[in-house]
Amino acid sequence: MMSFSPRFSDCHYDCLPTVEPQPARPLQPLWQYVMTLCCAAILGLASGNANAGFTGKDGDQEWIFSGGKGIGSALIQQRSNAGADMLGANWSYQFYDYPSSHRLQWWAQVSYSHMRINHRGEKQKQQIWELKPVLRWYPQRQAKGLFGEVGVGAAYLTERSFGNIDLSTNLNFSLHFGSGYTLNNGHTLSVRYSHFSNGYTNTPNPGFDFASLNWHAKF
């Protein structure tokens, strides 16, 4: 009886073909996904506005004047800038209002914030520019009384190092949560928590936060 031996019986690993590892395909940066979603949402709103018999009240504008403080690491950011002072001004334009039983409003907002801190005997300054859409929700039919809002967009911070925080990028995501009260004349008082970070598109990513009290003057 003939005996068969397996192929390459006398072959060791050195004679086997080698396969070069392929470089991992880089993931699309997070900010590209966010900007794509924002653009899709705005286009969807514009399409609905054109096709659904828009009856909402758009075109309102606000000047928002802010004063606030840096906060510690109790929430999202990893270090504290609690000794920082902040003054800011924002311009908001209401570009869509849902004509429904619960009042939902979309605002486009441009913001400027100036911060300063005395860190280890050195006076430091930080300037923040923001551009973002803001969704505001009133629990009652009319746009007055209590409301909540959230905004997500982009921000440019002029300084990477400020107090105890060292950012790796100047361009960051901008996120805020807020609540407030709108008077019958349309003017509003609100409080906000604002967060800035690069979404781990670069490291380190300690985050940068402040809280503010805001007066909205409608015109």
C-alpha cells in the first residue's frame, strides 16, 4: 500500500508565503459625522417648511448678554477652571418654529465669550467663538414661561492653555444645555452649562466648561 505524506511536509514556516498586513482604514473623524447630521437636519427642516404649509413664526432675533464662571471637574471636563470669569455676547436668529401644540423653535446662534483667570500669578485670557443651531422647547402652546434648550455646533478657542486645562486643538465641538423663562414681552432670562472638547479626534481631550447667566433681548 502506498503511503501519502501531506504537501509541504518538509517545509517550515519560512517557505510559506507571507501576507503583508494591510494598514487599518482610518475612521472618519467624529466632527464630520456631526456636521453631516446637522446639515441633513437643516435641509430636512427647510424641505418641510416649503412643503407642509409653514405657519410658524420665524424671523425673531435676540441679543444675548452673558456673565459666568468657569467650573470644576464635577461634570464633563477633567480639570478645573473654577477661578475663571466670563463675559459674552450672542446673536440669535429664529429660522423655524413648529406649528404644533408643543412649541419647538430652531435658532441659529453666533457667540463670542471672553474669559480671564489669574493662574499661578499669571493673568491669562481666553476668547471663544461659536456657531451652532439651538433647539428650544416650551412645554405649553405659547412661547412664554419656562423652556429648555440644547445647542450643538463648532467653536474656536484662541488659547489651548488656560488655567489648569491644556487643550490639544483650537477648533472644538460646542455643546450647551440651558433652561430659562420668557416674559410676555419676549425678553428672556436663562442659565446655561457650556462644554467644549474635540470629541477625541485628538488627544489629550480634557474638555473646557463654564456656566453662565444670560439675558435675552428680543427684537
